[in-house]
Amino acid sequence: MNVRKILIVLLFIPFIIMGQTVYIVGESYNSDGEWGACYWVDGVRVELPGGYIATDIVVSNGNVYTSGSADDACYWINQTRYDLPGNGGVGEAIAVDGNDVYVAGWWDNGSCYWKNGERIDLTTNAESQAFALGIRNNGAIYVGGYYMNNNHYYIPCFWKNGNNRHVLPIPSGGDGEVYDIAFMDGNMRYYAGYVLKTSSFAGYTPTAVYWRHTTRTDLPLGGSTFDIYGAGAYGITIDGDDVYVAGYTDWFEDTNNPYTTGGSFPQYWKNSTIYDLEGGPMTNFGTGLAYDIGVADGNVVVVGVATRDTSYFDSQESACYWLNGEFHYLVNQYDVPEGTEGWEWSAARGVTVVGTLSIDGADIPEVFALHQNYPNPFNPITTLRYDLPEQSMVNIIIYDLLGRQVRTLINQTQDAGFKSVIWDATNDYGKPVSAGVYLYKIQAEGFIQTKKMVLLK
């Protein structure tokens, strides 16, 4: 395979699921070598300005909503950041209901959620955090998390419509936390998290669980408690009557085989059946963790982190996803400047899968998107694809790396749909341009995005 073909393989990013768009949220180093919050659209990174971590993602009416932290809790609508009141906080989950944006999380005085930027305190003046958020089909607001009781146990709970706290059942003498929430048919509530159960070998064993309203289901460990320390569940989704939960298992290290055993291993459960996921190289961390899960048209998408370096003690964890069990890293060394130390460090924390809508029998996308050009690198013709969920005034311009305008490709109002435009490597005067790196930028309504492409000659 020649160099040009290798570059095309590296730089062309296809759909993860044909006919669907997969959104994954997290954090990584960007193309300037700077750490920051981001989300990926079918594997293509989109910066979330000013953010340090990003925790959850939803797509509604063509807009992408993400939660996380900058200096304090915040959320983004597309790439516009909105800071939330409360010192030292993190926005852990986000939901949208009509024109209202809800974010659940915590600040330095306890758990809370925000509605359109206004903080609503839950359990305060005590140790308490909120990690999960959902809106029932009757408009009720559910927030999941934990609080510490007077005996210093973490108690898993949910709050309904404000500071109306309900305790979820735990084993006698144990504790636990809620990390995610999902609804079956928009009504029945399911919570995912962990509890501590008594173990004759390890004392208390962390156990991955989900609650259907207030009925707890303990998920199988996949082995003996003599081999496994415990397990946890971070994400949950419902597909029809099936319950999917993403998480991990922690194995004890076999002292006779210290470099091949022990650590955290990613997995998911479907209706209490456990499915192991391939991770990265075996290290003292293990091989990875699964943070969230989505299902669309029978395809199971799990996101999380996996080890990257083969060094047993110094391996970094890297953002990744699994499609129907097949493992993929989300970041690569060519995504960042050469010499960026620790470029592998990254995380994928949430996922949502968006399909298409149909108007008069024609499929249209649900969100604005700009895709990687193909082929890339190219000589001299390439195609730029973009998605319009609604009729929009569209402006697509090619720039060189100095920011000088090279070619205006589109400057007109267009109907909703999956769109494309061809560039033949000429400028606005019809003259061929020189080889190099170029930028292409789309503006459509409030959506703005820029990507790089490479012209070879």
C-alpha cells in the first residue's frame, strides 16, 4: 500500500452505524495539543470551548446538548457554553424538555440540578452528589445519586420534582450510589449503579445493580467472589423490553501470575446476561472500563476507556467505543501535534445514537453536521458532506492555514436533507491552488464548524 492510500485510510472516517449518527462525549487533547472537553460525531472530534471534562450528551431538534465542567459546572448548546451557579461544581447529566434545559450535578454544598441555569438544591449541607437525570413522559423530573446518612453510609436515592428524596433498597449494612437513569416507554424508571454486598471472602463486595423503580436486580459477576473483588454499573438504556447496563468487573490479582491477572475489565449486561468486552493491553489498571451504552436498530454501542500503552505500570487510559463488541479507539497520535506528551489520555463518558426523520417520504437528519471530506488527501477533487435538519441559510468557505479565503462553495438557502458539494482545488477565480492543508467551514443558522483537508499534487 503506498503512502497516499495509507493517508486516505487514516483520514477518512465513515459512519459508525449506517443510517444513524453516533454522538460520544468526553475529553481529550485537541489538534493544538491542548486538553479539553469535546464530543465526537461518528468519530470526528468537536471542541467544547473552555471545558475541562464533558459528562453527558443528548440531541434535540437539531441541537447538541452536553454537560460538564469548566471552572465550575456548565453545559453547552452546540459549541456555546453556559456556566452554572455554584462553586466547585460539575454538571453530570443533561436532559431537554421542549425549550427547557435541565442539568443534574453537584456543587460544594451538596447535590442539585439546574433548570435553564437556575440552581435547585436537593440534599445540601451534607455529602451528596447527583449523577443521573431523566424526564418522565408526564413531565416529572427524576434525579439520581446518593447522600450520606448519619451513620456515614452512602445511600442510593432519587429525587422527584425537587427535594423530594426517595431511598433505593440496599443490602443490610451496605451502601451504594446511582449513576444513570432510563425510562421504559417513557414511564417506568430504571436506575443503574452499585451496592455493597457481604462476602465471606472479601467482606463487602461492590455489586453492579439496576433498580426498576424501587425493585433491585443484582447483576452477575461472571466469576467467583474468590477471584473477583466486585463490579459496578455506570450506564443504562432500554430497548423495547430489554435492559442494557454498561460497567466493569474488578478482579483480584493472582500473586502467582501478577502481570496477567487483576484490575478492571469492561463489560455490559443485557437482561442480566454478561458480555465481556475487549480492552487494551493488560496493565496493573486492567484493560478498561465501560461508562455508557446505547442501542439502535439492534446495534449495541458501548463507550468508555481502555489501556493504550503496553507498559504494565505506566499505561494511559484512552477514549474508546465498542460496536457490537468490536473495539475502537477514538483518539490517535496523528490527531495531535507531534511530541504531545501523554496524548493517549482521554475518556468517552456518554453516548447517544440519532436516526433520521422523514418528511413526505424523504429521510432528513435530526441534527446539523459537517463530515470529513472524501477522499482525503485528494488530488484534485474531493466531496464535502453536510447535514441540514431544517431549511437553512448555508455558507461554506475554503480557507488556507493563514485564514485567507480561497473559495466560496455555498452561499444560499437550502432545504433540509443530506447534502454534498464538490471542490476541484480551484480558488474563486478558477485558478488551481497549491498543495497543502486547507480548512473548510460551514455556517448554517447557529451551527458553525471547521475541518481540515489535505491537497496532494
